[in-house]
Amino acid sequence: MANAMVALANLTLGSAQQTITFTNLPTSGYRDLILIANTQHTSSTAPFNQFWAKVNSSASDYYFVRMMGDGSSTSSDSFSANGKIELTLDSAAGSGQFSRTRFDFFDYLETDKHKSFLARLDNAGQGPQQVAGRWASTSAITSISVYAAVDTWVAGSSFALYGIVSA
Amino acid sequence: MLGSLWFNSFSAGGGGAAADYELISTTVLGSSAASVTFSGLGTSAAAYKHLQVRYVANGDSASYRNRMRLNGDTGTNYATHLLFGTGSSVVSAAGTSTTEMALSSGANTSNVFNAGVVDLLDFQNVSKNKTMRALVGSNGEVALTSGVWLSTSAVTSVSLRPDAGNFITGSRFSLYGLK
């Protein structure tokens, strides 16, 4: 049988950059998309640890719930009709660590449902964060952008996009 | 600065890359159904070490939680622990001696589907109980779950169902094998 997880694109930054956009996504052959990032920020303090994402450049209609733990406490919050997907525990400058962030976008081409996603950000220095939510649109996803919210990611940060085959 | 990656052509199947993660079966509901079952795994999944279910589903009940059952075993042979965020707090819950394992919750809201990635480990090993772990979520909840089926039998079927009502049209369930 054919491989069901196919590398579509990957990029390792040669210099600091704030935004990465995956465009012209496949219009057939795949059911889900997985984006994996390994990142560190060029700034060291909050709010410079935020990892944002959008699809189709849409600046509205993201609904999601987050859950995180920092080693001493846990918390959960939620967002409605937000302008982007927000994760907040990305690795800061000087931490010596790169975070690992994974997004799963489900049924990204299907127009009979809003686009559900799951995400997890792992940062050994600050703790894990899980996110579940949706982009409240039945449009197919044609592009995915991720952002270092207010600064940039350092050279060496990497981003990979995979397609999950589903007949 | 905007960095763009452009895609010009794709071929599902990976262009000859080593196939260690493979699609076994997908079900997309064309009409509502009380459950979805992947069966015959003793044959169709014999080449794999682990299984993964990816789903995006909605139900027709105002409140439900998705459940997973193995080999059609309806006995009280399952346990699940959940750590979930509700949007205001983080809660831990457990169920032991249950008849199924717990996954994501949902509500019958138009276009709003809940999703999950469920790993079922070493499913053919007949000397250990079968363990499951999952990241699941919906519009109002995100959860990490771990579960066990207290049986050393090889897993030959995997069933999912909402604990109230039916899965609705458009719900999708895919089963993958990992070598």
C-alpha cells in the first residue's frame, strides 16, 4: 500500500522571519493536513512567545479551547470569533530550546463542515499546551499561515507540511 | 517578511517513499449511523504493529460523547482517564469497569464537528492488555485521554459510536496502520 503521510513541503529558516505561508494546497488526494513546526523566538519575554495561525488569510471566526500546564498549575481558556488561532508557550530567545508545534486540520477540502483542528505545542521550558477548535467556514482550506506574533522566529526554525491520504 | 511555499503538483501515495503508515479503510457516512466499525483487522491489518483512528464527526444528539469499543466486547472491561480543558478550568476524570473507552464530546450544532486522533498500541499482541491514547476535541473542549481494554486478545474490530443518538451524514472515520 502507498504511504499515507506524504511530505508536501518543508522549510528551515536561513534568517529570522515572522510569517510562513503554505499556499496552493492540494485540491485532491488528501483528507487531512498536518503542520509541524520547530521554533524559537528572537525575543525573550512575553508576549513574544506567541505562535499564531490562520487559514485562507481569514482574520475572523476561529473558535477554540486551550489547556496548558506550566509545571505548577493548569489552566484552560476559550476564544470565540477570534482573529487567529493563538498558542502561547513557544520557546523564547536564549532558552536554548526549540518548541515543537503540531496542527492537525481535518477534512480541509470538505465543504459540508467547519474546519476542525487539533494542536499541541510542547515546550520543555514552559510546559505543554493542547488546543481544539474550528475555523467557522465551510470553505476549503487553500492556504495556511503561521506567525511569530509580534517578533520573529530565529534562523534554524523549521516548518513542515504533510498530507494524510484518505480515499 | 512573508515566506511562501508553493505547490505545483502532488501525487497521493508519496512517490515511492517507504510506506510505514498506511491507510486501511475510510468510512464517510452518507446517512446517519449509530456506530462505525472497522472489522476483519486480523486479516486487513495483519501487517501492522499499531493502529491509528482519525475522525471528524458530529452527532444528532444535543449532548453526547464518542466511545470506542474493541472486538464488540460489551463487558465491563474498559477504563479511561481524561484530562480535559473546558475553556475555564482543567478537569481530570476517570471511568473504570466501563463498557467502552471515552473520546471527544459534542453537540448537535450545524457544521460543527469534533475531531480525534486515537492510537491503539500493539493491537495484535496476545500477552498484554490493549492500551489507547488520544488527543481529541471539539468546539468546547480539548482532552487528552488514555484507555485500556482489559483483554489480551488480538484486536480484530474497532467500533466508535456516540453514547446518545447517531453520527450524522458527513462524519468521517479513517483507520491507519503503523508498521
